[in-house]
Amino acid sequence: MRFSPRRSAVRRVVVSARGLLATGLVAGWLANVWVWNAPSLRAESPASGTVLNASPQDAFGLQPANPQTSEQSQQATPVVTTVAINPDGVQLATAGDDHLINLWNIEDGKLMHQLRTHTDWVRAVVYSPDGKLLASGGDDRKIHLWDATTGKLIRKFGHKGKETLSDEAAANDQAAIYALQFDPSGKTIAVAGFENVMRLYDVTTGELIRTFDCSCNDIRAVAFSHDGEKLVAGGRDGHIRIWNVADGSVLKDWQGHEHRIRIVAFSPAGDHIATAGENPKIRIWDIATAEQQAEIDHGQGKVLSLCFCGEDRLASGGSDNLVRVWDLSTQKMTASFSGHTGSVAALACDPSGKLLVSGGFDTTIRMWQLNPAKAD
């Protein structure tokens, strides 16, 4: 059960005499109050003591702001299709089809900044490795680079590094953007979308450095290796392709899935990747040999999001509205979180591996407390 005190702020945490914990967060999100059994962290109803529909691990359920002052104020509450946590685990970025980017303080739930320069659906947000910058991209076909602390726009650029690229020029010059990824140094950013090339830009100047030929016209996922020497992507044709970043040459290309790949994630150690897409199959690959190491069945529907929460722990979200957590050493599911009422389109885990954030088509952002990973 979720108690929704309309839009009045809830800013306190209280513990009852019998150990029930009530929590609430607001500041831009719809206020929701959850009642917990403090010792077990099980969500309970004060009246019945029964477990609620939200998973017992669910810290809180939230909805992104849709202020009446914005030009989108007449629209329905936006879907959330991208989330990111900065490297120090303090700030959360969320975005979706309302063209806005919200920056939240994770600790207290306060809205820090709302970024409004996009003119269409924001498909991707990503922090630089040092957490100082935030990059965003989407259907308006431009990359926007932000100061993550102040929320100030630094520059926007697109195909051929045109910093002053107009909306009309962008529409004619570059496809919609679906995925972004900084390299480990934070000096370059890879951009992929609805076209058959992937682009690498200089972050400081916005200039185009190199293009990488892709195997299809719809690239949904891109990731750098942890040494920054390799770049991997996947898309509509199910191929996984790895490039040498230095010269753009193709190192490996193989048929990883029978259908579209929607997400690629590198393990923390960087020696394997997880991929998934149009069906419930999650596949784990050795990056050196391109050999499949494991296949995990998410359950039903499509897998839309993946996130490593430690070397051997992987979270997945999909069109079945569930978030699942897997132990890759055993290929067993260790947790299944319910609460979303729409597809789980985005996942992000904080650096500690203990806090998982999900965003979905039900317009909510949810935070899940993970149990400590088992010791090696």
C-alpha cells in the first residue's frame, strides 16, 4: 500500500513504539509515505501488518515533476526512460518524454536543478567519470553538455561538431540519439542512435573525432571498455561489434542475439559484457574471445535495461514491469522487485552496489535497497 498525501511535503522519518518506520520524500516528486517494519525492512500496513504490493526492498516510489510553469504542463506525467547516478553516489539524473532533465539529491530527495533546453524526448543521460559533467541526448538530435553541479548548459553540438547547430540543421544532419557513453578519461564521448554510424566527439571542443561503421541502421546500446581502448555497440540486427578506439578498426563482430539488442553493459572488471533486448534472454560474453559464458532468462517479455551492481551481480528490468537481480556466479535470481506498473526502461546502481534506481513507463522512479553482495 502507498499513502499519497496529495502534494504536501513529507520530510520526516519516525519510528513507532512497535518498530514501524514511516518515511517520506518530496521536493518535486509526488509525496509518498511508506510504512516499514524497521528491523526486517518489510513494508507493512499499519492496520493489517501484511506485506504490501511494493517489494519489501523498495525504499520509496516517486514520480518526476511536471511543473505548471513548463511548456509541457498540459501533458500527462512523463515516462522515465533514462536514469544515471553520479560517481560519488550523491546525485541522480532522470529524463524522459517531457523533454526535461531532473537532477535530484539522492540523500534527501530534493530537486536540485531542472534542465530545459531539449526540444524533444530525452533518451539518454550519462555522467562523466569525475561526475563534473552530464551529457544528454535524444530525439532532437543534439548532445547537450551540462555542469552537473550548477545545472548550467556548457554547450550543445551534433554531427561534425557544430556547436551552434540549429534545430533545423540537426534534423537534417544527424539521426535521433539513443545512447551516450563517456570514455574512462572523460575526454571523449561516444554517441549512437538511429543510423548506421557511431560518432566519437571531443568533450572540450565538441568536435567530431571519428565515426565507426555499424552493422545496422538502429544502434541502441554503446559502452567503453574500462581501459578506454575498446568500444562495443549493439542494435537492430542483433550483432555485437567491438572497435579499436584508436583507429576505428573492427576487432570483433558476431551475432549475439536473434533480434534487436537494446542494452550492453561492461562488468566492473571489464572482462565480460552483458547484452539483452527483444526477448527475455540475457547473455554474458567473454570480451576477449566473444564466447558466450552464460544465458539468463529474465522471465517474460523484453529486457529493456541492465546494470551491474558488483562484479557478479546484475540487475535487469523489462516489459514485465519487474526488476530482477542475478548472481552471475550461480546464474540464479537473488531478488525480484515489484512495484512498477509499466515497463522498466532504465536502471542505475550507485558505486557501493547497494542502491539500485529504476525508471519506467509508469512515470515513476523507484529506489531499491540491495542486500550486501556476498564475499568472494
